Amino acid sequence: MNMNKYETVYIINSELGEESIQAIIEKFKDMIESAGQLEAIEEWGNKRLSYPVKDKNDGYYVLVHYSAPPEFPRELERVFKITDGILKFLTVRRDD
């Protein structure tokens, strides 16, 4: 199977509380593991946003490194868009 390496950073609304934040992280971790291979998850924690996003000034940052089929990032981003509590996300393909 053709797998590419990706890096996704996403920001969760920090007002959700620790349990909800961990549930969202777990949801996306499971989704990545079911489609590809999870390499690392780095929780950067609460950080001030450069500019307000959806009227929020802070967010909980999570960085994920993984390998997945080329069509997977589109599906991942579709689920980010419909998940309450996700403020922003960005996926890039790594060439390493």
C-alpha cells in the first residue's frame, strides 16, 4: 500500500475542559491508527493564538506525525471541519 508521511497540527477550544480535550485527541488518534500508522503525538498544550479564531484567544495545540494513504488527509480534514471544538487545523506532507 502506498503510504505518505504527514504532519497535522490542530487547535482545540481550550474552554472545553481537560476531559473533552482528551476525548477529541483520542478520537483523532484512533482515526489515524485505523487508516495508517501513528508515529508521534505531541500535546503542546494551551497557547495564546496569534489572532482571535471563532472569538477565542487561546487554544490547545496538538501535533501529530503519521503515515497514511494519500487520500486520508482529505478525510481527516473533513472530520475536523464537522467536529465541535476544533478551531483550526493544517496538514502538510513530509518528505523525510
